[in-house]
Amino acid sequence: MFEIKLHQVGKRFNRDWIFRNWDAQLSSTSAYVILGGNGSGKSTALRTLLGYAPVTQGAITYHLDGKEIARTDIYRYFSFCSPYLELYEELTLTEMARFHFSLKPAFAEMTLDTFPARIQLEKSADKQVKYFSSGMKQRLRLGLALFSNTRGVFLDEPISNLDRAGIEWYQSTVAEVRKDRLIIVASNNQGEEYQFCDQKIHIEEFKPL
């Protein structure tokens, strides 16, 4: 089992607390959604859990089967998707996948040959990413995160720029790959992004009065 434990965690920018006194134990037995309005700190909370943004107070630890993971190694256990995540646009889809999966191995049953079809972009396998629509780029980001063989998957507003077919693909793909993984979604959507989540975290509850 993969777990993230938070003890009195807080994050502050200048004098403003984004959240504070956040205690939680997040495990791969559940899927979580971080909810809040625009500007409430959802993305910051996600980046803090990933270790991308250092905490201002408290501590976050990471555990696999009861053993704490060294902070220098936690990046190996995570994959991340966000609509603001940069892609190497001069590469083709296949080249981008080859580069990504050289750093974070893919699931054994997924190959570079099958990846374009798995994200329903097989006709664009040899097209440079700079010629993709915003929805195609988001499918690529999601595919790289979801098909990486990681124990934790962090998704920031994952259906941004997706059409109806893309949303249905996202939902079915998450259902396929979520077993034994910790999935955390940051969302202000009305449910389509996180209908599979069984735990809700309202980040505004951790704002100081």
C-alpha cells in the first residue's frame, strides 16, 4: 500500500496562508478529489503533496508498505498531469512518449507502438506536438501520466480542453488503471473529473480564520 501522511501541513505565500493545519493520511485504497473555487489553492495543495512546492509548516512523509520513502526518491513514485504542464512541442507524439517513458517506465502491457492508439491519437503518431489542438495535447498529457507505472497519480483539472469523447476516454482509462494506485484530482468541475473518487478534501476548510 502506498501512503502520504500529512502532519499540521501549511503553505504560505508572503503573509497569506493558502492552507494551514492540514492533517491527513492518504492511501492507495481510495481516490481523492481536492475541491475549491478558483484561487482557493487546489493546485498549490496538489503541488505541495507532490513535493514540488515546499511546505511552510508541518511535514509530509511518503510510505510504501509501511516503509518510509526517502524524499530524494519520491519523484519515482509519482506521475502528474496539468493543462499548464509543458510538452516538448518539436517532438512527435511517438518521440514524446519515448522520451517520457525512458524516465518513467510504462505499464508492461503498454508499448510505444500501442500508446498512440491507447490515447486515441494513432493517426497523429508521427505529427509534431506543436500542431496538436489543445484537446489532443491534454490527451497526451493524461496518457503519459496514467500509463506510467507509478504508485501515485496527480491530476490537476484533467478534463480541461477535452470534448465529450475525450471526457469519456478519460473516465474509462482511469477506471482501467486505478487499481492499487493513489489517485488525487484537483477540480472545480461538477463531477465528471472525479466521479470515481470516494474521498473529498475541501481545501477551504484548512484556511485560517
